[in-house]
Amino acid sequence: MRERLSIQEWCSEERPREKFLSKGASALTNAELLAILLRSGNRESNAIELARMILEEAGNSLQRLKRFSYEDFCRFKGIGNGKALSIMAALEISRRVECEQEPQLAQIYSSRSAASIMAPILRDLQHEECWVIYLNTANRVIDKERISSGGVNCTVVDVKIIIKRAISKLANSIILFHNHPSGNCRPGEQDKIQTVKLRSAARTCDLELTDHIIIGGKGYFSFLDEGLL
């Protein structure tokens, strides 16, 4: 049986790094890009084969790969502290790149534009978080901040804190956000109760709750769009 060649023994145009330099990043497969981060494999598998194993474990989905923990990566033979952190750092950079697109969406004109700002932050979390976007009279974003971080299926909506901070920022209106790690973005009864409570408190302070948006999986649920505000 012919012995398996290492990547160093491949012809230059097939090696991931050389292919990257000669043809550009877009010419590489996900496995080849991941192999560059890995740099090496293990005794049984080269870097590309190891990368394919990791991707297969993630269902060949980069979105699912972004949710892998440090422990998830270290389960693979040949993945130690350095390689695990390199992959996780690269995935975190990609998440931050998405977030940096925010200035193009500084003015909120629909639930979709609002969700586009928060989805990169919330959609991959394995726990619930509550965030608020503060808007001026022109529906431009003054600020956004996390109000609370909870467990797998609940978080706290502190109405007093939200109203106090909105007033301090001289906001005209607010949009409430939270995520559902399950991927189901339909609101529960507690979500509806919290929305009514926040809307009522906001009105007493001459503030408007423009929307309450739930991020779940690749989609979102807008209370405004569904006629619940």
C-alpha cells in the first residue's frame, strides 16, 4: 500500500498556504482555511484531514463551529491549548467584523435593520442576554448596552435600570433585545408580560418602546411587526 504523503510533500499548488498566496483566500475550502490555523495534524491525520474531522463534528457549518467551546476543540487528538485558542480567536475576530458593520446601520428604519445590529452579538450565545438600543428623535443609535445576562432559558429585564439609563442618555426611544439559545424566537408569556411592563414604564417618562426583538437561530421575532406593541 502506498504511504500517505504529508502536506509538505504535496505539489506546491495544492498546499493550503501556497494556494492562499497564489489564488487568494476565496479559492480555499473551509477545511483548507482551518488547516492553516492548525498548522499541523497528528500522527494519523494531516492538518487538512484533522480540519475536516472538526468541521464534520460541526455539521460542516461555520456558524455551529463558532459555538464550540475550548473543551470541544481539545477533544480532537492533536488539538492542544495553542491550536484551540488560535481557532477560537479567529472565530471571535469574524464575529467582531460583523459587529463593526454597525455604523452603516446607525439609523434604525425597520425591525430588520435593528436586528442586523444585534444578531451578530446574540445569535451564537448559549445563554440568554438582555440588551437595549437607545435612539434619538431621528431614530439614530445613541448607544447600545447589555442590561443583564441569565441562564439557558431566562434573563432579567430590569425596567428601572433601562429607564434610568435611557433618561441619562437623553434618549427619545428604546428597543429591547434578548436571545433564545434554543433557536425558537417565538415569545413566551413572560416575554409578553415584560414587554407590557417596560412599555408602560417608558410612557410615564415620555419614552417610547419602539420594539422588542427576540433573536433566535438565524431569524428574529419583532413585537412591532406582529402587532404586539
